[in-house]
Amino acid sequence: MITRIISAIVMLALFIPLLVVGGQPFAIFMSILAVFGLYELLNIRETKKDFPFLMKVFAYILVVFFALRNFTSIEFISALDYKVMTFIIFAFLMPMIFINNTKKYNLNDALFLTGSTLFIGLSFNLIIITRNYDILYIIYLLLITILTDTFALFTGKLVGKHQLAKDISPNKTIEGTLGGLFIGTVIPVVFYHVAINPSLPLVALILITFFLACVGQIGDLVFSSIKRYYNKKDFSDLIPGHGGILDRFDSIIFVVLASVLFLGII
């Protein structure tokens, strides 16, 4: 527990100033986290089969490219065009012909690299764009994620009896999830109403916030299912007591992605 607390303090001491400063420092920091996130995803996959070294190098280069693409923008518009998409397809699919060994590199490998690179790169890019858009808005999204996760854990330990998804995340309970969703909705709603936009109808704000809190929990379970499939407890041991980057960013990635659905409303 002490290790977990110390790690949390160090993470916050690093993350909060960069979040406040924003701009290039925050973008670079997010791109570094994207690289670590991709590393964890590829590393867990390599427990079953290794990727060719050069293909991993391509993936790391591309994930930085995606994470930093238009990193000064405040517009929630994808900048990917057909040229970029064509390059991605060529970069990961064409090497199958040149390697000419399905045991070393095959279609499953190519699709995993393509999907992982796009998913991680674009997710962290969206976090950067969201910070550029409004620091208060990303704080609102972070509050949803952190409070839902934290109080789901506390409530589950206090009164949790019924498992939510025992084959995916045995420690999660229905009671804990409900407790997390309640706190993860109420406090962010108050924050948004007071600090961001008091004119937004309260019912709409509550429904949207509750939906985002649910999506955050789903994101947690999605990443947990990946770990269970590969028989891993954590994505890595990069953060003592917490696991890896994806263990900490699983929920916020899904919340930020889902928040795009409500652009123009909140």
C-alpha cells in the first residue's frame, strides 16, 4: 500500500504541472506515454508470438506520429487522410510478402500492429486535443474516471458481495460499480455546472456524465479482458503498485473517446 501511495504522489507531481502548462510539454509527455502504452500492448501479445524487430520500430514511429499529429489543434476533427491510411496499410501488410514466413509474420500480426498503433496513437492524440480545447473540460473527464474507479474500489471492499464479471475482473463487484458510478457522476456534475457551463440543462448533464462513467468502467473491463486472455495481472510493472500505463489510462482513454459523441452538447 505504501508503494502504491508513493507512486501515486510521484505520478500526480509529474502529471498535474504538465496538464496545467499544456502545449508542447504536455503533448510530448503524452506521446511518451503512448509509446509506453504501445510497448505494453505489443509486449503482452509477444507472450504468445514475437513480432519482427523492424515491424515494432515502424509501430513505435507511427504511434508518435499519430499522437503528435496536429498537437496544437483545438478542433475535434480527424486529420487522417487517404495518404496516411494507405501508408499504414503498406507499412504493416506488405512486409508479409518480403518476410515470406508466416511463422515469423502473418496477417494476424499485421492487423494487431495496425489496430494497436491506431488505437493508442489516436487515443493519446485526442487527450492532447482535449487539453488544448479546455483544461476545465479535461479535468471534468478526469474526475469522472478517477472518482468512478476509486469509489468503485472502496465501495467494493466495504460492501461488495456480487461479482460483476468474474471471468474478466474477479475483484469487481456490482455494489462497488454502483458506488463508483454514483460518486463518479455526482461530483463531476457539480464541477461542470459550477466551473464550466451552468446553463447546460442539469438532466442532460447528469445523463451524459453517468454514461461517460459507465463507459469508463467498460474501458477498464475491456483492458482487463486483454490481460486475462494473455494470463497477465498487469500490462507491465512500470509504475510500482499500479501496473503499467494502460492499467492507469484504460478508463480515461474510453471516456475521452466517448466524450466526442457529445461535442456541441457539453
